[in-house]
Amino acid sequence: MNTLTFPKNFIWGVATSSYQIEGAWNEDGRGVSIWDTFSHTPGKVVNNENADVAADHYHRWKEDIALMSELGVKAYRFSTAWPRIVPDGTGKVNKKGLDFYDRIVDELLKRKIEPYVCLFHWDLPQVLQDKGGWPNREITNHFAEYTRVVAGRLGDRVTTWFTHNEPWVTAFVGYFLGEHAPGKKDIGAAVKALHHILLSHGLASDVIRSEVKHPVKIGITLNLNPVHPATDSKKDREAAERVDMFMNRIVLDPLLKGTSPIQESAIAKILTGKIIQAGDLEKIRQLDILGVNYYSRAVMKHDSKFPVVNVAQVQPEGNEYSGMWEIYPEGMYGILKQVWSYQPTCELMVTENGVPVPDGVDFDGRVRDERRIRYLRNHIAQVHRAIEDGIPVKGYFHWSMMDNFEWNLGYGQRFGLVYVDWKTQKRIVKDSGRWFAKVIQANGLEE
Ligand code: FCB
């Protein structure tokens, strides 16, 4: 393989999220989140697992940051847990919760790792869900208030902020498919939730800019999948276009163009009535960084068995698959190109990419995860291809730093560069972790 060198100052990072790693679910005044409620409800998560303890990062944060430093990462994207900081969703601030993130930021900076703070990675305070959750427009003000608290405390040291992780998943997997907390199955609620999440991105951006005195970069991370038709037939191509609208354009258009397919789509209008109010789209359209989370693509065919949308997903033969998705490295390039077609003026970054592998510890204590290394090599090469083509991707963050609680799929799906033994909490840097460290050091792929 050729040497693929990345631009100088390319940001190699790793990512995690609060609920998936922290544990300590009821310690130091943390409030209950919708994920506590959901995972404590039998039948919602594989094997009825929950993240009460998870990777115990709340107590092992120092050791974990030391490992990041060992890998040589330049930046760490993590999320702050709203219920840890404002346990009732609004009102009283829990100092101990804020202190936790304060210590993390200091430790990262001490180790020369840039903190990338994400304000919302799905662990909504349960009390706010009880008041309607994201489908209730009122929540946008609560989110702005919570943002003010976090920005007020961490803003003197944090430059890069993400408001939300994957609004589409929060809205549609949580409020329509019901596979994530809060487990609702109401399409109208999901469409409303999505709009309010995007609106809250705008409100929170204003808050960060007013609260933080030095120049900041504010972004959002989106789950994006290139959508391909199963065949070249007109019906399949149209099916793919509908899904592209529903999964990608529904978030990209408001953020990058100031328009919304929700307004165009007759179906969405019938389902939701008037949810976009005057001024909303202007408020939403502010972005310094667009974070692309890429895992796989969607191959779609026309299928009238599914009413309204008339589509079904196809899993093409002959490709490699993982515990969750088809492995399709070219999709990384494809989705970056699709985003670039909007001619965005903000920075682009890959904020998540990774693969679940049923890793195990070998007799000598090593975790030989060749499959992850192959996945990473092929995907990073596609990021390089995009850069060569003139798409200025600024960074690449691996999901995830360490094995963690994979939502409704529990602990079976391991995504980490670092293996976590769930019984002892022992950490082992996997072969992929050592490999990624070399990539960072070489600023690219050498083998
Ligand atoms: C993304 C999520 C992240 C993790 C990965 C596998 O959708 O942002 O928390 O679950 O998928």
C-alpha cells in the first residue's frame, strides 16, 4: 500500500459519550436520565443490560485520559451529562457534576489533548421527558439554560463545542422506532423532536457565543449514510431519493441551506401540522463545524408492503458485514462528497467512525483485532481520498476510545481501541489502538 500522508495539523481524535462510559448513575447528585429509565425496563436492552456501571469512567477518568495520552491523540470528544449537571433538567445546578467535567478538561489540557465538548449525547433528564421531551418546544429553552451553565464553567478552557450528537437518531430511533429511550412510536412526535433539537442547536450556539469570551467553534455531529438504489430501476432510484431526503437532507438542508424538507413534504405536513415557526430556520443555520459520523450506507428498493414511504432496505450479497452493519468504506468518501455538494462554509470533520467486533483476550493478554485495523485502514484511506479531491476534512475521530454500552444492544458490541473487561474493569489497549497510535505519529497510513 502507498503512503498516505494527511495535511499538517490534521486532528486525530477519539470519541465517547457520557451514558455509554461513565456509570455512577446515581452518585454525587446525578438525576435520572431517560436511558436509566429505559434500560431499567425489562425487555428494552439486550440481556436487560444497563449502564449503571458501564466502563466506570466516572471513577477511572484519569487512567483513561492517561491511555489517550499514550495513544498520542490530539483531541478527545466527550459529552457532558445533562442530568449530572442540572438533575431536574432546569433550575438548580449540581456543583459536583460540573466539577467532574472541569477535572476532565484540566487533565486533558495538561496532557495536551484538546477537549471537544458535546452537550447532548442522548441522556435527557427524565423529568424533562415527563414534560413531553424533545417534541415539546419548551425544551429548547431548557437546553439553552443548561448550555449556559456548562459554557459558563468550561468556556474559559474549551474552544470546540458540539451542541448535539446525531439529532436524527435522538428523534427517530427514540420517538418513532422506539428502539432507544424514551421508546416512543409516534412519527409526528419524532418530526417535532427533530425540529426542536435543531432549533435548540441554534439557541445554544447563541448562548455559547455570548458566554465564552474567546473565539469558539460550534458544531453539531450528524449520522449520515449515503443511500443507494438496489437496482437501476426508476422505482428503486426514487425509493433511494425518498430515504435520502428522510435520513440526510432532513438534517443537512436546515443546517446548511436554511430550508427544510419537512416543509416540502406533504406527508410530514399532514403528520405534524405547523411546527416550523417564523425565524426558526435562520436560527438553526449557524455552524462552524459539521461533524460527520459515518458507519455504513443504506441500499434501498421500492416496496409497496411498507405504506406511505414504500421502501425496504436490502443487504447486498458478497460484501463484508459486522455485528451491526454492512462494511462499506467507499461510503465514507461518498458521504463527504455529498456534504461538500452543499458548498458549506463551515469546517468538516469525521467525528465518528468505527466497527463493532466481538473482541476477545488471547492467551498472552493481547487483543488481536485485525478486523478493526482493516476497517480503519480502509476508511481512513477514503478520508484521504476526499482530501485529495479538494474536500478539506480537518479531522478524524475514532468511535470509540474504549469499549462501552452500545445502547439497546448492550455490551456485546465492542467498538473500542481499548478493551474493557466488564468484570474487573481492566483496560487493555487492543492491537488497533497501537496501530492507530502509529497512524497518528506518522500523520497517515504507512503500510
Ligand atoms: C453512533 C452513536 C454512538 C455509538 C455509535 C456506534 O450512532 O453516536 O453513541 O452508539 O453509533
